Amino acid sequence: MVVKVYGPAYGSPKRVLVCLFEKEIEFEAVDIDLFKGEHKQPDFLKLQPFGEVPLVQDGDYTLYESRAIIRYYAEKYKNQGTDLLGKTVEERGLVEQWLEVEAHSFHPAIYNLVIQVLFAPLKGAPSDQKVIEESDEKLKKVLDIYEERLSKTKYLAGDFFSLADLSHLAFGHYLVNQTGRGNLVRERKHVSAWWDDISSRPSWKKVLEQYKYPV
């Protein structure tokens, strides 16, 4: 059965979509309008009790949380498409390490920026300048660490593209193109080169062409 991915317009589901393209897995995208509250409707909550996207249905198997999903497909189809996990246990460890860094250091800061800079105005709410300033500072510190790492390796986990890099694409796109903070990437030589590399992958171009961001 074809994999169903719910909520393709939004950031976190795009993390799943690019993984599926890299792994050459057929899928069907199911639109969920967060602005209309479709993710809080009873039928959806039966599948995802926290009322969030993405959610995937793979036959009788249902899974949510985007990083859990990409780990699942990278492992399930490890001999198909791009190897996103590494070839040794040591490489896998580094992939997991940097995927955790993305989840716990990069993502919270850029997520808060996206909410305050892009989504708050759409809802008619004032942007919280304190949150914006704090998020800017956190991102600068994270990207300084990335700059040091990427001065030694082409990608975060080594010299191979992996889930660790892939996981940055959806919200990295917001950072570079939609929040007015592309300079945070461009001012860092190695981060900038890394971003140009990963964001030019055919899989990511397909995601952007086929599934537009809501803002």
C-alpha cells in the first residue's frame, strides 16, 4: 500500500517528504489545514492524539513524530535509495548525535522565530520581541558550532549526506528565505556551503515544487 503523509504544507511534514523522496518510496500526501483546525478534529485525533502533523499511515501501521518517521523509513528501506544512516555503527552514532542536536538545539530556536515572525502576524497577534532576540542569540551559538564542525567534514555526521542534514531542510528554508535572517547562514562560510549543498538536492527541490509552504 502507498504511504499516506498528512499535512504536507507544513515544516515538519516536509522533513518526512524529503526522506521519502531520498528513499524512493511512493507516497500520497493528505492535506490538513492547521489554520482551520483540521488537526484537532475527532477523526484526526483518533490517529494522532496530540493533534499534530506529520502523521503517516503505512498499511495498518500508523506513526507520528517526524524524526521517528524518518528514522523508521531510513532503516526499513536501508538498501533502497540514499543511505541516510551511515555504513558503520560509528557513523550511525554520529548521525544520531547530530539529529539530536538539530532536534534540541537548532529546531527550538528557529521554530520560535517562525512562530513569532511569520505566524503571529497572520493570527493578528503581536510578535514577542524578547523571544525573537533570545532565539536569534541561540541560533548564532548553534551555527557557530556548526561552522566549526563543517570546517572539518562536508556534512554534519561526516562526508556523507544523512538524516542529520536532511532534518534541517524544512526549517532551514524558513531561516534562509522567509524570516529575514539568511545572514546567519551566509556569514558563516562552511555553514553557507553546506546549506547550498543540501538545499540543492533534487529531493528537496521536488518537495518545494510540489508542496508549497502555507506562508
